[in-house]
Amino acid sequence: MQPIVDRLEDLTHEEIRRYSRHLIMPEIGMEGQRRLKASSVLLVGTGGLGSPLALYLAAAGVGRIGLVDYDVVDDTNLHRQIIHGHSSIGMLKVESARRRMLDINPDIQVDVYNEPLTSDNALRILEPYDVIIDGTDNFPTRYLVNDACVRLGKPNVYGSILRFEGQLSVFYAKEGPCYRCMFPEPPPPGLVPSCAEAGVLGVLPGTIGTMQATEGIKLITGIGEPMIGRMLLYDALEMSFTTIRIRKNPNCPVCSIPAEEVELIDYEQFCGVPAHDRVETRYPDDLPIPTISVEQLKQRMDAGEDLFVLDVRNPEEWEIAVLPNTVKIPKSQIDMAAFQVASGAQAREQTILAQIPTDREVIVHCRSGVRSENVIETLRELGYDPTRLINLEGGILDWARRIDRTMPVY
């Protein structure tokens, strides 16, 4: 395959010394390193996958690297997001990553976009870059990145991780299939849990992210065989790698039509799940989700009220900390039961949803309040009274920080 980048920039004597281990390899050499210096790569996400991507692409001498993220560094990030450190907690992720990248290589340019990637800004942000690398963890943004790349004619280096497994591919409509050729439609909401719900082995993003960086360098320099038309499946527990072929779909709703006709849509509606945790959830007619603070819940518990408190975290989280007298049903089970009910496969009374009353107040909680909001949305769609579905603000984390300081925070 021809190099994506056809520009060359001269190397200084200092850069020749820095990249000497690249320059002595004939596959890269002076020309390949000059292409890297002239190239630009956009990283969507500076979390688990974005961390090794940013570190290695900066070290490799990619001349311009863009970072898209709107989150801040949290201590729960640090077991896998290795570009950030303890001193970065509370800092914007893009600024934390930028600081570390420039420490590795002060000769590169780092652009930061402290904003969610949306259908309104995606073309503007992606357009200046040669290669787009997707390090996101949600379906709406994956479909958005794919469709924008098809529209702009850019390669999309894809990676995903969950628990002990990872996937890697390069979706490039000019040369092969796009993401929608393999996944025309997203899975039903709740069928595939997020890393926040199911967990992820801390070293796994290092494995997949480093391979994504490798694919980016191959595309820029034209060496090797990029993963176009192939997907790598990685199982860390077995230490196994399986490669499957992906065919271009002649009827793909995106890459089978002229690129200029590709339109970016409402991907949250398309996928049925939010792309951004901080988007405030509202009911129809602008009715917000009812909430209760941990102090209010504690007061009602102490008063001896007969409360129905639903814990929608995973069983592994219950082993860390629990609130007293709660009903425990994981969100994944609620989502699956809701899908069965909505599709007509089973009646509500035949599923685990029968444990959740429809005729009384239900206080829902999770770790931080995000999953519980999603569960409330799901229950509302099944006909539960929205005024009786109450979200515990801040989840069990707020309880540990403000009510019971002996409770571990995770």
C-alpha cells in the first residue's frame, strides 16, 4: 500500500540522533521518518487506548497530534490510563496528556479539543488530519467516527477493549470495508456493557493501543500490510490472537454511496445509548429525573421508612461495598429483560423485572449515578411511573465520602 502521507519534512541533526534506531531500518529510513514528521494524527479519546497511542506516536516523531476528550483525570483512571499520573488528578485529560507528550518529544505539535465529538463538530475536527485513531468506549462515537472518516476519505484505526479481550482493525473505505460493513447496526442497548460496568484488565489497553499506534505508523510510511479488511481478536487470558476477514458490503448504508452524500446523524438516537456521561437526562416535556441525595436517603433510612432501594451495579462491586437493605439486580440483567419485554419475547412478569415494583417509589443507585440514570430511562420506557423512579445522586461513592467514611471508594 502507498503511504497515506506524501509530504516530507527535513530532519534536524538532533532529530536524526533521536530517531536513529528508526533511520537505520531500511523499511523506514530517512524518508519514512520525514513522512512521520510531516504527518498528522487525531486521537479520539485520551483514556485507556489513547494513553499508549499518544505516548508512542509522540515518541515516534509524528509531527502533529490532535487530542479529543472532555473528561478530567480521576484516580480510578490510573490503573490503565498510563499517560496520566497522580499529580494530574482533576486536570483536563487533554492537558495532562499534552504535558506528558511534550516532555517525551518537545519537537512535536499537540492540538487539544476539550469538547465532546459530535455530529456538529466532527468534520471540522477530523478534516485537518491524515489518520484518525478511534480510542473511544461507546457505540455512538464509534459510528460517528466511522461515518465522518468515510465522508472525508480518511483511514480509521479502530480498537476496542473489554475485560480481557480486545479488537483491532483499520477501516478505510477507499481501500476496503468500513465499520458499518461489519456492524451495520449497533447492538441492542445494554447488551454490551461498558468498561465502567464490566471492568477491564489494566494492561489490556496497552496491548491494543500499541498495536493501533503501529497501524498508524504503517499507514503513514507505507510499510507492511495494514489491517484493512481484517480484524484481530485478542484474548489476554489465553494469550491468543485470531484474525478474521472482513468483506466490503456492496450495500453498506455509508461506504457504498458517494462520500459527499454521507450525512452525520443523531448517533445517540441511532444507538439508543448516550455517548457522553455528562449529558443531563430528561424525560419528555423537559421533566428531569427525580433525585435524592445521600443525606436525604440516610435520613429516611434512620426514620425507619419502608424503602425499595435498587442496586444496579455488578456482583463484583457488591463485594467491595453495599448499602444496607438493598435489592441487587445488575444493570445488564435489567437491560436484557427490558429488551425481551420490548420485543414481545416475554412478559414483564416472566423476567427479573417482576422484582421491581410498579406501584411504589423505587430509589435506584449505582457507583456514581450514571448507570442508575440509564436504568431509570429503561424502566420509564417500559411504563413505570417516572415520578416514582428516583436516582441517588453520586451513587455509593457519595455515600462513602459523605455518610460512611469507613466504606472503601473504588
